[in-house]
Amino acid sequence: MHFDATGKVSLDHIYDQPDPRAYFTTLRTLDYRIPELARPYFVEAMADYRAARRPRPEDSHGRHPSPLKVLDIGSSYGINPALLRCGVTLERLYERYGEAAAQGCSREELLARDRELVRSTSVVPLPTSGHQSADGSSAGSRSPEAVFVGLDVSDEALSYALAAGFLDDAVHADLETGELTERQRQQLAGTDLVISTGCLGYVGERTISRVLDAVAAADGKLPWMAHFVLRMFPFDAIGASLRERGYETVTLDRTFRQRRFASAQEQQLVLDSLTTGGIDPHGLESDGWMYAQLYVSRPRSTSAARTAPAPALRNRHPWRQLSHQQ
């Protein structure tokens, strides 16, 4: 078992396959669940943004507002957009790609199945109820109408997500080591919301800054952000950079299970990393799971930023402002 520099087991091989079957079969054994837990918060963030934003020129009177543009950093095979767009649960996707019928498919046959999934599901703004239907969809967790753009270093994963229809556009780039091309800057123009579920820590302030620079250069605006970040990865540098750009960041006073540890050795390496960073793992990582926290950042100029995010979720757990901003 190979471990990366962070102490986590290396799963690089599942992100560079021509289709997501290895991704789902591997992560199912680890009870990976953060995209499912993140989805209702993303839905609420999208609803909040739509309610707070000013009408666009193309949103003529009497017409439905234009779709939100959502950038998923570290999107891989488009899992977050698939959950948001199609309303299916992560467990249903595990079953879908792990069943015998899928295992015997060619890539093109698998793509045809996924295109039909996208075609047959309606994307409508629904309240966050959490009720699951008989077909494995989560009726209260579909997103409002949106355009989804994926950013990732894996061309294979992005190509599949785009061909399947989970993504509307894809940016293949490593922004920790390189700049965006002019074409890629155009692709990011108009971004309203930036989300992620686990890539921060592998990418950091440099990636976030290059994304924000591109959006600001095109539109002169600051998109909202919602990131689920493993507790072992400090958010300080990103939070400080966002503050300098005029953001306020709050974090939810609860944690989210990401996945189980792959081995006792991985757990010990992560526990050592947490302890070194002054983070107490007692009752969390010490019990066998990796945990993440949610950080939501909004421009201070946004009136809604003066209150805690996600009105429908606000009373479940308290929010707190990052200490370096107090």
C-alpha cells in the first residue's frame, strides 16, 4: 500500500481511468460519502445565491433567470454535478457502476447509460427535505437549474464527465504549477459559485487565486465559495487570501465523515499529522474515519454575507466566523 506525502493512501490510479468504474468500486469499500453529505449544502448555497444576486441583463422580465454557473474544483468524473443534476444518491451510483450489467459494458455503452440518466432526470429547485424516492433519487437535493464546469488535472476523468453530460464544460489544468490559458479563462468567466469536496489540501491558495483572478478579470465580480476540507489540511492560507480579496468566511460548527481509513497505518499517519498540527483527533479520526469541515466564503459587499449561509440549514448547527477575521 503506497502513501502520499500527506499520509493518506494513494488512490491516484482510480482518477485516471477511461470511466469511473474503478473509482466507485474502490471508494465504496472505504464508505466514501462526502459528496452525498455536501449536496444539500450546495443546493442551499445555490438557492441563496439566486435569491441574493442582482438580475442579469439576459434575465428579462417574466422569464426564468439564467442558470447559475458552478465550478467544481477537483471534479474528477463529475460526481458532485451528477448528484446535483440528476438527484440520485451516491449509494445509487455505487450500485449503478458496480452491478454486473455495468461491469460488462464497454466505455461507450456505459456512456450511453449515463447520458440516458441525465436525459431522463429533471433539474428543478426543490426544498431540502432529504426524502429518498424508490428509484434511489433524493427528491429534496436536486439543484436549481445550473451550468456545471469541472476543473481537474485528470483529462480522462474530465472527458468522461463531459461526454456523459454530468459536466457542461471542463478545464483540464494544474493551477498549482501553471497559469490558465486564454481559452480556459473564458471558460471560467461568469462563475457564480465555486465548490469542492476534498481537493483543497492537494491544491491550495494558488489554485483558488488563479480561478478568482480569471473570474474577476472577465466579470469584475467575486463568486461565492463552499468548500469541504479535510481537518488534516489547514484552511488558514486560503482564508487569509480570501479575506484580502474582500471575502468573509464562516465554518459550520460540525464535522462531516469523508471516508474510512484504508488501513491502520494510514490512520496512524493521519493521526500523527493532526497531532503535529495541534488538532485533537479524539472521538473523530481516532475512531476510524477521516473528517472534513465546511467553509463558506462570500464577498463582504454581498448583503447576504452579513448573515450565516443557508437559511434552511442555519438552525441545525451554529456557524462561526474564522478567528483571523474577528
